[in-house]
Amino acid sequence: MRSDAIDQLLSTYLKAPARVSWQSALAEGSRGRFEGVRLEFAGVAVLALPFERVLLEAETFQFVPGLPARISATSPRLVLSLAQTQLDLWLTRSRAPFDLRLTPGCVEFRLDVGGLPITRAETQLSVDHGWFVLQPKRAEFLGLQNRLASVFRTYLPLPRLAPETRLTGVEHAEDSLRVELTLDDFEEQVTPGLVGRIRKRFLPFAGPLSSWQGREGDR
């Protein structure tokens, strides 16, 4: 179930296009409690990388009236969808010394120096002690097969994940990547700054796309 009125109100509050839906509301004795809640929004960036879609899901979501009111979520998770065009733009802006190509089976890593191919690798996205890393499955160095490829890891230019956020799934497709992050259950007061507090708690290095566009314009 969903409501256009709620979508419009939420989009205004978040200052970004947003849609919310839910599978069902629980019994009258538990008013304000919903199952299968999905909140989809855009306009979010991670270090100037705009995502096509960010989806927040929760097994149950509860609104508790009061002064102030409170919200709580059980078994929440974030699903972030990334397109190749957005990744290319981000690598250019961050001045990364390598290229990444999104394919159906992996992420292809390429490092050239002066037009000379130095390294080619097929990699898997993973997290090592909170850091995003690329773990090579197959690699070449100067055209020669590297049998020690799995030993080496490339750390992406991203800050560490928050302690309450865990990488639990990666889905590869042609020119796209889908990342699933599982979050700890949370409860927050419904007061000004709610969205910012949740973002800082689980994705402290993310922010509104407009803020990154402003920084780019200042350069």
C-alpha cells in the first residue's frame, strides 16, 4: 500500500524525491505500527557519487505518539543502486588513478600509465574491518597472469562504514551495481534534524547531492 499524499509530504520534508510503501498495518492495538515498510528516495551522494536509487526497508516500523514522538525500525537495511555513468563521473572527480567497469559477474579494475596497460583485474567488492575493498579474482600485470592476485586488495577512496552498518550483499549487472547494507535496529525522536541524525549514524560519509554539487561549483 502507498499514498501519493504521504509521498509528497515526505519529499518536501527530505527535500528529495521520495516514495514510501508498506505491506500492512498491524492490529488496532498497535496503532502506528507497520510491516514491510519501503522508503525509496534519490538525491543522495557519497563523496560526490550520486546514486540512482537508495532504498530503506524495515521488517517493522513503529510510530509512537508523544512529546516528542518517536519512531523505531526493526531489521532495517539499505539498498544502493549505482550506474556506470555515475561511477565514471565520480572517479574523475576523485582523481582516482584507476578505472572501474561494472559487469554482470564482477567489477573490472584497470590501471594504465601513460597509455600503457599496467594492471587488469576482475574483482569482488567486499568490506575489510569496515573499509570498502576490491578483492581480485583474476589479474594480469604487464600482460602476464598474476597467480598471487587474490593476495592483493585495493582500498576504495571511501571512509569506513559506521559500526552499526554492515555490507551483506552485492549484485553485479551490466553497467550497474547493487549494494545491500544491513543496519542495527534503531529508535529516534521525531524532532528537527531527524534525517541528518539517521544518515550520520549509519552512512556518515553520505549527504544530499545538492551539497556536493555546490562544492564542485566552488572549485
